[in-house]
Amino acid sequence: MKRLLMVATAVVLLAAGCSDPGAGTTNAGAGTTVSWPAETSKLDGVNLTIWAAQNSNAVAKKVSADFEAATGAKVKILTVPDPYEQSVQTKVASGDKPDLAFWQPTASQLTAINAKQNLQPLDGAPFIGKYTPALKDSTGILDNTRYAALVTVPAVEGVWYNKEVFAKYGIAATPKNFDGMLADARKIKAQGGVSFYEMGGEKWATQWWVQVQLADAAKQGLWDKVNKGQEKFTDPAILGAITKYKALVDEGLFNKNITSATFVDQGKALLSGEAAMAIQVNTFFCQLQAQSTTAELNKKIGFFPISPAGNVGTVIPDQSNALIAFKTGDSQREAAARQFLSYWLGTAYPGFVKELNTVSIQTGVETPAAVPDALKANAASIGDSVGSMQVQAIVNPDLYLNLANMLAGQATPEKVASATQAQFDQLAQAIGAPGF
């Protein structure tokens, strides 16, 4: 999740792509037409390249092998170095394009990759109607055109907690709002426990603490106002969330090594019971799965969404959740890329879900019984959730870096807010947003 942020230089550098030469089903949103070949049409002699990040380069491995066997195509998965999004943008700006790539399917990241010029529109794809209603139009769309194919459940910011630690400190039920969670946290601290574990050493998750506090405001149009310049990071809503985060750290509700702790440290702390709670996204749970059995996880780990007024989750799709298909100028490869997506989200999807042991995003495919309860609870929270800054804001400044500076004593909440707003203005200007 650390590879979430768009930089202004990449926005400026993005090059224009070629037109889509396909023919067939109309993609009304983009004003172009493309065909959607049968899933197993023969593709002997066709070579496809997929770009992936270090944490997503194994996701398509089996699907690719099965597609090769079914069609005769050759699929190469190439790992692009971190920071993934910035590296991809730089490569594309130089004219280097894959056929497909894992990509964060938010409007801001589709803008960052210059979707209209560089990507194939996916409207009319045969798999769209298979998505569960809560996910069908939740992401992957920019200016009423679909550019990304969702393959796994989008990440949700919320609270992963240790059930045994809750029981140890007499907490019988999960909290119903943010203040209720803090009351539980103070109860744990008063008895000598560690309430929250933060991975400030790797910085990128610090922003989740601010964003979950903004969930209710986001539902009421906060980010729309920010996008129009009617609300700023320095105004009470966002600044207040930043200030509260610092106050909770100062209160001693977090791990003492907050400025040096890593993502791995955070996972180990929650699983071992060293800490009671961590505000994180789905990739956090993946490392717990790698260290534990489903039975142990069901016994120890739970999940609940949180917001100031209730249990509202904050959705933030990750690049591992979706793929985009590029306009390469080669009509055969472009059609083959669309065929690969159809195959993955068609014939191959039941096996993919089972192999990955993950929650299904299609109405006709059951979630495997071996998927841990906490992951199911995380996915179930999407229906009542709200989009994160990355989803709803037109650009995404380095809030997490500024917050990490605050944790290290190098910035006040006010400085965090002003620095973030200044970068937001710069990025908005770079894409030509009105009013900036």
C-alpha cells in the first residue's frame, strides 16, 4: 500500500497513447468500439507482458499459465521496481508500455496514468455483470468510462484486533464508534497493555488514522469540497483529525517504538498479542495468513470498520486489486489482452479464488470456506463504506510522509496540514483542475 501516491512530475511527463483499433462491442463512454474475443480463442504466436509490483507479481501466475495452455499465447509477468506507480508512470512517459498492468483503480491514479490516452476502455466487457452489486461500479471508472478490471476485493481501512487481548482486558464486544474504540484503548492502557500498534518506520500507513476519522465527513462530500477548493487540509475537519492522531500518540496509546516499527513488526505484534489493535488494510492480513492457519486466525484475529459516528469503513483499492490494458498500437495484442481479462474473470475465476483463498467478488462464485472470518468481515464492510482520499480526491498529496514527520517530532499538525495542502494545490494545477 505504500505505492499509492501520485507525483506532479509524473503527471506532466505522461505521453499520449495510440487509438484503439478494435471492432465490435460499443464502448459508449469512450466513443470507441472494441471486440471481446471468446475466452479460449487460439493465440498461437501472441506474446503478452504484464507489469506487476513486488506484492502482486504472483497473483496472476497460475491464471497466466492456464491461459497459455488454453490459447497458445505466451504471458510474461515483469516485476517493476518500487515505488511501483511512479516507476510505471516514468516508463510509460518514455514510450515503454506493457499489454496489461496491475494498477490502483482509483480516479486519481487513472488520471495519473492518463487513461484516456494510454488505456483501452473496458466498457461492455463480459465480466462486468458478474461483479457483486456493491463492487460493480465502485472503482475503475474515470469520466464515465471503465478502464480497470477488478480481480480481488478492494482494500478497506479499518481495525484488525486480537480477540484474546480484548478478552484479557474484559472487552466483550467491538466498539460502535471511534470514541468507543478509544474508551477500550484507555482501558487496555490502564492495565498495562499496548492499545494500538503503528508502523511509523515505514510511514505509509500513518494516513489511515486520519482517513478513518474523516469517513463520516467523506460521506457528506468532504473530498468533493476539497477538489473544488472549498475546503482545505488546514480547515477544522482534516486538521482536527491530524491533531487528534498526534494527541492519541502523545497520550501513550501506541507502541513505544512507533517511529521505527515496520509493517512486519506490526503483524507480529497483533498476532502474538503484544498489541490489541492496528488500523490497517487488507494487505496487512495477508502477512498474518502467511504465518498462521485459518483456525488460529479465526480464534485470534477479528476486524471491524470504524468512523467517528459508527462503523463505516474507508475503501482504498490497491494496485493488486485490479488490472488495466494498454493501447499499444498492436490490434492483435490489444484484443488478446482483453481476452486474457475475460478468461481470468470468466472460466478461470472460481479456481483463482480458491487458489488465492480469498473473498469472491462475483455473485456466481462462492467464497471458499477456508477464507478466514476476519477477511470476510473486512469484505462485508464494503457495502456501507466510503471512498478514501485516494478514491475521492482528484490528486493525492504525500499526507503519509508529513504525518511520519510529525511522529518523529519534525512537524506540528498545522505544518502537516499546510504542507499537504500546498502539494495538493501543486498537483491539482499540474492536471489542470479548475480553480487551482
